[in-house]
Amino acid sequence: MTDLTLCSLPIGSTPHTDPAEAVRQVLAYFPDIPAWPQLPRRSFRENMYAQFSTGFPGVNVNVVEEKIFVDFTRDLTPELEQLYRAYLEQDWNFAALSEEEAAGFGPFIQAVAQLPHPPLAVKGQVTGPISWGLGVTDQRGRSILYDDTLADAVARHLAMKAAWQERELRQVCPTVILFLDEPYLASFGSAYVALGREQAVALLEEVLGAIQGIKGIHCCANTDWSLLLETSVDILSLDAYGYAEHLALYPEQVDAFLQRGGMIAWGIVPSSREVLHETTESLLDRLHNAIHRLVRKGIPLENILRASLITPSCGTGTLSPDLAERVFSLTAEVSTEMRRRYGG
């Protein structure tokens, strides 16, 4: 893996409606590892579920009512066959993102291509199969992930979305990071999510397997971290501002993950109004506390530091532009100071 030690990177969504301004800020604050910006305030089509829906059998996106569902009243067989054919033939164009769905993607590609030197890496993101499959329902409100046929289709559909993104991003930077965003994993193991561990891992691996570069999973709340650590993921991204102590409950799994070359993206800068009460120093103290929870469990400090990245706790799409910029600025400052202290 490229040496990305203690670099900063964004999670994905920003509050901007102007793609050019969103790209400008991402490149300004995250020059080492920028990410194409998702703009959910610009259009419902950029909602994290609607954004990756095109091409899925029976999908219906109602922009006016801001609803997305799969229409089971029609025969989905022809569309399922088309999806599986594209998957087997690796026809990634089948899963292309349009300008309507991702207004920041094209301008990001163009802006990176015009830089005098490529960044260390560029980042893309796709909604993960568990969250997408639970967040998208049929007309009755039942999550499509509970339909055995569609659950498999969900994973292959999103695998193609990830593969298409990676191919496009690699045209402007040889090192690509692709994150699966999985907010629904916060409910894994509860009565609200009837999903077994084996099925959850299989769904994640189907999408991760389509990614040739660096694979990440982001969960912005607490979850069973051991589940994610047993996948083939390269970067574990968590809300370390709010949930770092929970990761420390899995020292053996974290140690094994780091030993095989995995990295932890510490989401230490809150993507909320809490950021108004934080400074670079207060966040550095919080990050050191999070890291030393693992050190006290027997994981060498140097192993953690060389495998650490710095991020916001989540996307900033729900914030004001000014607040989002403060999140970006503090993330960059924490990264800079950590590299100054530890030589990253």
C-alpha cells in the first residue's frame, strides 16, 4: 500500500450546491487524498441511496416526493438478466454515474487532471450493500435486502458502481481508494436488522472483490467491529470522536488487521456543531486518548501510528458551508500536527 501515514482525507458528502466550489475546497484542504464530493443538497438524486440506484431492476426514484423504492408489480426478470450479463461481462459502463446523480464527479476528475502532480491517492465512495439494501424498500416498505434474489443483485449492482468509479479515477491518479459507506451497520445484531453475520460478510466481500485498489469501509456509529476486521478491507474508517472506546474492545482483531497491513481512519473531527467547541489541540488530545486505548491493550504505538489516517467523523452534507469548512480545516490541521510530531 502507498505510504499514506497520517494523511487526511474527506468522507464524501459536502453541503455545497455548486460542484466547482465543492471540488475547490476538497482539493484545498485535502491535497494528498482528495475525494470527489457528493452534493445531497443539490438534488435528491445525490441522496446516498438514490445516487447509486440507476440500473437496478425495478427501481423508482421520485425526486418530487424524495422517495426511492423497487417496483415489484412488474416482472423484474429481464432487468435482472441485464444486470447479471453486465456483471459477468465486466461491462462497467452499465453502472456509470450520470452528471445528474453525481455533479461533482466530472469536475473533480478534470481538476485533478490539471494538477501539476497527481495526489498520493484519490478517493471515491459508494453506499455499501447492507445499507443500500436496507435503505431501499419495496412499495410496502420492506427492505429489498430481505429478498434473497435481490440481495445478491444489490451486491453485484454496487460492485459494478465501485468498479466503474475506480476505473475512471485511475485515469487521473494511479492510486485509488474506494470506501463503502455503511451507516446501517450501527444496527447490525439488533432486532431491527434480521441479517446474519455470514450473509453480511458475503455481501461486503462481493463489493470489495470488485475493487482492485485500496478498499475501505466507513461506519459513522458503533458496530461489531470484529465483523469488518475479518473482511478483506484495507482501511477501517470510524467515528473516533464518538466511538473510539468501542474499537478498543477488539484488540486481538485490530492487532491482526494492522499486522496484515490494514489502516485505521480516525474520524476524530466531529461532523456536527460540536466542532465549534473544538480546537486542534483538543482534538489531538482526544486522538491520543483513542490511540492509547489500543496501546494499553498491548498494540505497539508505532504500529498504530504508521497505520493511521485522519478524517472527519462523517460526511458534512448536513452542515452549513461555513461549518463544513471548519471541519475540513481542523482535519487538515490535526493531520499536519501529527505528521510534524511523528514524522509521517
